[in-house]
Amino acid sequence: MLRFYILFDKENKDLRETDKTLFTLLKTTHWIIECYHRALKQLCGINKFIVRKSEAFID
């Protein structure tokens, strides 16, 4: 069975072919980041915090 792995490059806006090793590494890294974010949301309640782009006005 022949498989092809293709990555999308956001900067060049094109597709490029890759090998299975790099694809597996990127997918594993992506999954670790997803698990980290899920743990932050579920265990730390990070989704209850409000984040601002600028400082709050203090009277």
C-alpha cells in the first residue's frame, strides 16, 4: 500500500510532500499540545480567566 503525506505551508500558501517520519513527528507534537490545552481547561479552569489586549483603566 502506497501512502502520500502532504503538508500545507501557511507562509507560501502551497502544499509540499513529506515523508512518514516527519509527518508522524508533527502529528505527535500536535497531539501533545492538544492534550496540554485540554488539561489546562479541565484541571486548571483556565477558560474562566478573562484576558485583555490592553491594561484596564484604573480611576
